[in-house]
Amino acid sequence: MESLTILVTGASRGIGRAIALRFAKEGYHIAITANSDKEGLETVQQEILSMQATCQTFLADAGSYTDMKSVITQLIKVWGHIDILVNNAGIASLGLFTDLSPKDYSNIITTDLLSVLHCCHIAVPFMVSRRRGNIINISSVWGLVGASCEAAYSAAKGGVNSFTKALAKELAPSGIAVNALACGVIDTKMNRDHLSDDEILELSNEIPAGRFASPAEVADAVWQLAGNPAYLTGQVIAFDGGFL
Ligand code: NDP
């Protein structure tokens, strides 16, 4: 039986890494990308190889159509198909919207939203030709309700949520599922870089589950989502410990 394949963008650490490891455990062929974190990417590759799974790594900017075209073209050459695309690469920035420069917020929109459009635009024709595929976008609850001091990020993730629903309608006739997991607060570098220990405690107390989720828990949710019938499509599922 041919092995199933998955491409996870932004998988040199955090949520992307956990997703890649989860699917490696299940025997998938894994492709992972990062923009600049070569060392992280190589470490994750070693972890995957030690699980007797295969792994290809790419340094590629998910916000660049040219970079992602090259990645996906190479994967198709080697594997012949992509079964699962997880659009996970993303950046965050905390601060008043008016303190961001146009370059800053353009960068957030490019990395967090355009990247998703680019990867889908490139991968979808290969999925449609086989009438199978599964796209999972890692989004945020801030894309549902908006967050103060994360206005550009909220706009990008809100765009990801609407795009997920719209693309799902286009692709349902081809049997391809498109869903988003809108995460609450996950314990990764993204938060550790921005929050002090006191802020982490304060935020944890606001979450009914009483804590941040681990990247491994997100990966389990993605694994479950990928296992559903393609009829489950167009959903933006909040994964937030009851936060919203
Ligand atoms: P991390 O900062 O831990 O990891 C981000 C990953 O994305 C890294 O591998 C990074 O590699 C990569 N990346 C960033 N920019 C690009 C780019 N332009 N092209 C390719 N890769 C890129 O973040 P998380 O694991 O926490 O976040 C993963 C996703 O989950 C993001 O989309 C984020 O918005 C979303 N999310 C996270 C939440 C959280 O609480 N942590 C909550 C809600 C959503 P490199 O350094 O090389 O760029």
C-alpha cells in the first residue's frame, strides 16, 4: 500500500513540530518547512528519522509563492501526491495597531494569511486530480472574536477562518475537506517570547481549563480531524479549553 503524505509548514518547533511527530508515529511520509530556523528543522528531522519515518525538510518562506511552489513541486516529483496539507506557519506581534508600521502589518498578513492562500493555490490542483486530500489550517480564536493589541494578527486569522469556509464549499464536490483549528493559548515559544511568568499565570486563570494546551494536544486534535470523513468540512473548530 502506498504511504500517505503530509506537508506541515512552520514545523521547526512548537505546534508544527508536534503535528509532524504525531503523523510520523502513524507512518506518514513527512515534509516540514521553516523560514530560517535551519537548526530546529534538522533536529525535528532527526527525531522523525529515529521513528523510522521519512522526512524531507525545506527552508522556505511560506509567505512566498515562489518558495512554496518550489517545495510542493519537489514533493510531487518524489511522492506523486500530497494527502494532507497543514498550514501552520505563522508569526504574532503584540502591541497597539498604530505602533505597527505598514511593513510590520503587511508582514503579518503575508505570513499568517497569504501563506495559506499560496499553499492551497499550489497544492489543490494535485488534490483535485486525485479527488482526495485534506487541508487543515492552524488558526486562532482571535480570528473569531478579535484581540486588543493583536489587531493585524486577528485580521489575518479571521481571513484564514473565512477562507477555510469558502474553499471548503469549492472543494466539497471533489471530496476534499478544508477545516481550521482555531487555537486558544498553546505553550510555545510564540507565547514564551511575549509573556512574563506572571502574565502566563494570569492568562491561565482566565482559561476554564486552567492552563495553556501543549503542542502535543493540538497535534492529537489535528490527527483526529484528519481521520474524519471528508463530509466534515468548512468548520472552524475552537480548541481553547473553554476560553471563548
Ligand atoms: P512558534 O513561533 O513556536 O513556531 C512557528 C513556526 O513557524 C516556526 O517553525 C517558524 O520557523 C515558522 N515560521 C514563521 N514564519 C514563517 C514563514 N514565513 N515561513 C515558513 N515558516 C515560518 O509558533 P507556534 O507553534 O505557537 O504557532 C504555530 C501556529 O499556531 C501559528 O500559525 C500561530 O498563529 C498558531 N497559533 C498559536 C497559538 C499559540 O498560543 N501558540 C494560538 C493560536 C494559534 P522560523 O523561525 O524559521 O520562521
